[in-house]
Amino acid sequence: MSADYTVQGSVAVVTLNNPPVNGLGLATRSAAVDAIRKAEADPAIKAIVLTGAGKAFSGGADIREFNSPRALTEPTLHTLIRVVEDCSKPVVAAIHSVAMGGGLELALGCNYRVALPGAQIALPEVKLGLLPGAGGTQRLPRVLGLEMALNMVVSGTPIPSEKLAGTALFDEVFPTGTDLIAAAIDFANKVADTRPLPKVRDRKVDYPNHEAFIQFSRNTVKAMAGPFPAPLECVETVAASVTKPFEEGLKFERERFLHLMQTPESKALRHSFMAERAASKVPDVPADTPVRKIESAAVVGAGTMGGGIAMNFANAGIPVTILETKQEALDKGLATIRKNYENTVNKGKLTPEKAEQRVSLIKGTLADADIAQADIVIEAVFEDMGVKQSVFRQLDAVMKPGAILASNTSTLDLNRIAAFTQRPQDVIGLHFFSPANVMKLLEIVRGRETGKDVLATGLALSKKIKKTGVVSGVCDGFIGNRMLEQYLRQAFFLLEEGALPEQVDGAIEKFGFAMGPFRMSDLAGNDIGWYIRKRRAIESPEIAYSKTADLLCEQGRFGQKTGAGWYDYKAGDRKAYPSQLVNDMIVKHSADIGLERRAISDAEIVERLVYALVNEGAKILDEGIALRASDIDMVYLTGYGFPLHRGGPMFYADSVGLSNVLDTIRKYARSRHGESWTPAPLLERLASEGKGFNG
Ligand code: NAI
């Protein structure tokens, strides 16, 4: 049963009951329709209270029905709302906790709405590239007015119910602590005989000079929406609430909703929404796997990463101790943390009190005994196996039994690191991205012997510190950096063949990347890649690399931190200025290796960079390093600035069609450095079966 039916005197109470948030799935809709009809048919019932069990009135559409025909199976949400609105007895929505999307649209179909304070009220469909498709764009302006409704529909941002008290959305917002159901029943009894029944659809939206306001909104929203069509469609449909009669407005809304459902942008947003949820599930680690408690943490190394990692714990209210070898490095690290918090306070994003509270949760020490009792320790020392070995031996000796020993290594073999200890089951990789206090991605690296409870704890921790955790197996570079290496290899080959950094960056940024490979390398530090290439040259000398990046590093041009990299930089300015010196060096290098430079199109640049990611991603998937294609997409969306409206590299490849992708890869396999384009067997297999990575 996904709606409960009880009677109190002459009031029927219909309670949506579909945990966790009373999503309006088919069974719930059917049960609600039946319950309303039953109440209507019962002569002893004079009014109906509609509410939600547990944690919500209703969170809206049931995401388990996404992309399934069930969403369109009768009774649809439209039908349910129509049944409520056409009911001959008054229906009172009793709202608490959450009324979002379809949940709010359902409430708007009721004759009355009463609420507790603190309920989150929103129409968030725009965040999935959609618009409210069950009357929300027509009914909300009728109770909140054009301007406020438009803001809510275009932004999707929740507003607490008490802020909407006094509007026609709510007939009453009760004081905190009120027994909602009892108060709603009282209210229902009071209005039981009132006729005609008030209906939101019968209200008019008054807005003098609405044309000018709508035009202004169009202009503003167009400028802010970037590649996404939904926000502007939201403006158009909300505008229809003023310019069209209700039924016509509803029809228009339906039509625009169905149109948006088919757009690649909405498909990409829905994919990413589902991908984020899927990422926290690991098939052999069930949701009820016990987790270890994390009430205190330690970080080893107060460098670039260590400080940012420590901030994550402090932000989540978990005390953290940073261990360093030198007082100077410790002082510097702690000062950077303080500065970061000050900057956030100066931007008005944090109160000085909260910042102080967080800073006070972070302690520094040079004595390893001070971290021994921490529930988790994350190592963020130099990327060198020798250093990792001595640190993990030390941690094994000092940390209390049951503590989780994590490494932030970006490339080193976690299984070897685990083997330095007597407790490999407690060792896990937690790979943060720079700046660690900002970037959403956390690669959770599962070693050969990592305990299931340790992995489950890593996943729970990622939620607690508000990261997107994605599980990766052990390989050089894990998911993200292993793919990035192929992407960068192509970027460097392109320089040899005729492109310049600003052209490559420009083309891929036009495709939608937050930053092209050269601006990104200048930000991260070109020396990191140099170091890795030197190691690779010893480990895998057969892999061909362009020497261009090495030539750059030989000149000490490590990027923003040295004031010069692929681009020139001016003091106090992060803008990248094309560098004549670097461009001359690139052109000369082509001549030195006997290559005639040619004009390279932006389309070729995008294909080579993106398909390099896709091909390596397919290998990673095939090897089981990533659990699912959507995990790879999450890594690229949250850690590497891949354009959200394209849904991640694997989803993008699916949308291009894998046989098209494969044809292009084969074409490049016949060109210079063709060996870098050996098609991934999985790509060949799926393409021949006419399938995609995501099914
Ligand atoms: P860093 O050089 O900025 O900081 C390393 C810190 O560790 C230094 O302050 C050093 O004094 C300290 N340290 C060295 N040995 C120590 C020991 N035995 N005990 C205590 N402290 C010790 O390095 P960074 O960039 O923070 O990198 C740290 C780790 O994070 C590396 O494994 C790196 O691969 C990884 N990483 C780095 C990223 C980046 O963008 N910089 C991104 C993701 C991971």
C-alpha cells in the first residue's frame, strides 16, 4: 500500500506512503487516486486531508521511474491532480518537511494548503533540464505572483515554508511544534461546507506591464543559462500563465515539457543525477555493511593537499590533527588554512564565528603519538614510494587498532603501499583533487585487500564531507588521471602537428570544458606531469610522448606558480596570455623533428581529446577498474571540468553512437602515432552489438 487511508470523524486522512520521500510513482499515484475516490464516495466524509508519511509531504516524481514508461502510465500525475481538483469535497494538503516538484504540483491541485514551518518548497525540475510538467508553471504564479513564481521555477531553489506564509500558497502556516494532522483536520472541519470550492486554476495572475517584465526575464535568463535550454523554456511557460487561459497554458506547458525531455542537455543532466546516486553503490558491499565510526581524523603532510583535506574534516565538524616533519612546513600549512577560511569569510560565504570554530578543530603536531588515537589517517606526503613506505611503516606502528589508513596518492600502487603494513585490510586510497577543500570528486581506491567495511566507511565519509565518491580499482593514475594522460598525450601531439596552446584550449573550451589542457596544466603545475613522464620513461619506454612539454619544463616554466608556463602570466592576475616565446619553441620543435605543420581544425582537436578519454575509459571499464560507465562520467564531471550538458565522456560517446566513435578512432589509428589509438576491445564489442556504454 503506498497511500494510507484513515478516518477521523467526518474527515478522511490520505497519507502518501512511499519511502524515502513519498515519490509519486505509479503505485502511489494509483493508491492516492483510489483513496480520494473512496472518500468522495463515502457520504460520511465531508472533507479530505492529504499528507505524506515520514520525511516528506512528497519529494515529487519517483526517480526509480525515470526514463521508464511507468511515469506515463495511468493514472499519471496529471490525472491524480485532476482527480484531486475535481473532487466534490474539499481537499486540504497538510505539508511538512518537503514539497517539491510533483509534490508541490499536487498540493497546488488541492483546495487548501496548510503547512508546518521549515518545509522545503520548490519546483526543482530545471536542475534536470526540465520544467514542472504537471501544472506547476501555471498554478504557482496564480498563488505567488509572476515574479516570485518565475524565480522559483527558473532557479529550482527551495524556499522554507515560513517565508511563504501570507501568500495565497498557504492558507495557514502553523507555529513550530503544532500537531500537523490534528491542526489540518480542524482546518478541514472548518471549511467542510464552504462552497464554491476554491481552486488555484480559477485565480488570475495580476502583473501590470507583464510584457516588459517577461522580456527582461528572457534577456537575463538567456545570458545566464549557458548551453541549457530549460531556463528559458521555464520563462516562456510561466509567462503563459498570464498570457493564456489556464487550459491553454497547461497544454503549452505539457508540450514544452515533452520537448525538453528529448533534449540532449536534459538527458545529460538526468544521467548525471542518476550517476551520482549509482556511484555510491558497490555490488559486493551491500548498503547495510557496517561502517567504522569516524569521530576524529589525522592528516600526514601539511602541503598543498594535506591542508585542503584537513579543511574537509573541520567543515564537517570532525576534529583533525595534521602531522608534519618540520615546524616550518607545519606553520606554513596552518597559515594557508587560516587564509583560506579568511577568504571565505571575506566573500561573505561563512560567518567569522563559524570560521573560527572550524579553525579550532584543526591542530598541528610534529609528534606521531598525537595522531595515534584518530579513527582515520590520510597520508598526503611527497609522491614517492620510498617516502610512502616510511610513512606507512610508521602509521602501522603508531595508529590504534581499527584505524583506517588512507593514502592520497595520485598514481602509486596502493597494493604495494598496503603491503608496507601488517593491516592491509585497513588501507584504502582516498584521492582528493586540488584544491581539496573545493573539488567535489573523491576517488575511493579499493586495494586488493581493502576490507568491505573500510570501503563502506570511505563511501559514507565521502557523503559526510560532501564529496562525490567514486570507487576505483588499482592502476596507474586510477580512473581520472589514467584517462587524462591519454588526453594530454594527444594535446601535446597536436602542438607538434600544427596547433598552438590557445587554439587547443579554445576549441575544447568551446566544446564546454571548464579549462583546456594547457591552462589546466599551468594551474596544476607542469612539473607534476614532467615527473610522471620521467618515471614512465623508465617503466614503459615504449610509450611515445611529445617532447614539447619537457622542453617547456626545462625552461622552468612550471605554470602559474612560477609566473610562466604554456602561457605568460602577470603578477596578481590569473589570466593566461599567449606566449610568443612558447609558441616559437613549439614551431621550432616541429621543425627539429622534421614535421611539416598543418592547419588543424577545432573539430579534430575536440575529437582527439575527447575520444582519447573515451577509448581509455572503455579499457578501464573492461578491466573492472571502474564499476560502471556512469562512474567514469562522474569522475570527469566532478573532477575534470567535463561539460555537464554533455553528461561525461562515456555518455557523450553513447550520444554520438559508438560505431561512429569507433570509425573515427580507426581513422586516427591510421595516422601519425596511430599506436595511441588502438581501439579498446570493449568499444569494438559494444559498437558491433549496436549498444552503448550505458546500455
Ligand atoms: P606537497 O609537496 O605540497 O606536500 C607534501 C607535504 O608532506 C610537505 O609539506 C612535506 O613537508 C610533508 N611530508 C613529507 N614527508 C613527510 C613525513 N614523513 N611526515 C609528515 N609530513 C611529511 O605535496 P602535495 O601536492 O600536497 O601532494 C601530496 C600527495 O597528494 C601526493 O601523493 C600527491 O601525488 C597527491 N596529490 C596531489 C595533488 C595535487 O594537485 N598537488 C592532487 C591529488 C593528489
